[in-house]
Amino acid sequence: MSDANEEKPNNFVQWRHAPASQWIYCPLCREPLLNHTWDGRERRYCPHCGFVYWERALPAVAVLVFEPSRKEILLVTRRYPPFVGGLTFPGGGIELGESVADAAVREVEEETGLVVSLDRQFGTWSTPSNDTIITFFRGHPIGGQLQAGTDAQEARFYPWEEAPSLAFSLHNMVLQLFRMEMRMTIPTS
Ligand SMILES: [Zn+2]
């Protein structure tokens, strides 16, 4: 469990590495890096030890946690940039050695205190910048206690039809898809 009072320093390390073009020295043997083209793209590589900086899109997860009896969706208010104070679905990066489903469950618990059961994948999309790939799940709470975690200012449920706009355009698009799906599956009367 994470400590809810844990604060990240102001100079918190960038979530993403600097672009490869800014890498000067090999992180393994300290020799100057050179450019070489692999697969049609120029990569930074070390002629001394063979290190290559492969730039990849980062995999992430987010969960549409739906509370079926109250018909509410769980959203968190962001504590850290970008979009401090903006609303998103709970989620985050996938740790090395962790399955995509395990990451989804972990991130929800870290950010909201709730333990969820995943119902199914909702879809996988790239962010508009194409530097992150987010797999969205549908899930429902099965335990825990609702409480904003380290990365969230607030975690709370919103009526699924009235949830406000979300900070990221991709999350917003997924929210619209979720609403369309709900309207097709739940009688409105
Ligand atoms: Zn090297």
C-alpha cells in the first residue's frame, strides 16, 4: 500500500525520458553516443558497448469503474502535471514485470483506495501525441474504501450521464463511447 501523505518533490523526475536526440553519453559505459539508422529511423547508439536507445510508446492503463446500483462512474482529480486539477479515469503506467490487468487494478487502488474487479477491456488507443498507449478496462468496485491516493487530489463517483469533461481528449472520447454504450444497454425509463 502507498502512503497517502507521501509527497513528490517539486523537481520530480520527468515521467518520460528526454528525447533520444538529447542523450549525449552512453548510460552504461559513458562513451559518446552516435546516430545510426535502424528500421528507417535514426537512433542514438553506443559504438563502444552496443547500447541502443530505442524510443518506444509507453503502455498505460485506465479503468472505467462503474458502480452499478447507483449508476455512477469513478473519476479522480489530478494532483500532478499535466492538467493539475483536471478530471480523468484512474490509471497510470504499467510497471516492468506487471500484467496489463494487474496494473489496472493496482492503479485504481493507489489513486482511489478502491479494490476493483475488471469486467473486460473497453479498448486500446494511442494518445493524440502517439507517445502513450492506453488500454481502458471496465470494472466495478468489490472492496476498499474511497479515498484519494498519492497522485489524486480527489476521488469520487459521478452520475454516468452528468460526469463533467475530462482533462485529456482521449479520456473524454472514451467517456463518450461509454455513454453511448450505456444508452444502448440500459433502459432510460
Ligand atoms: Zn556504451
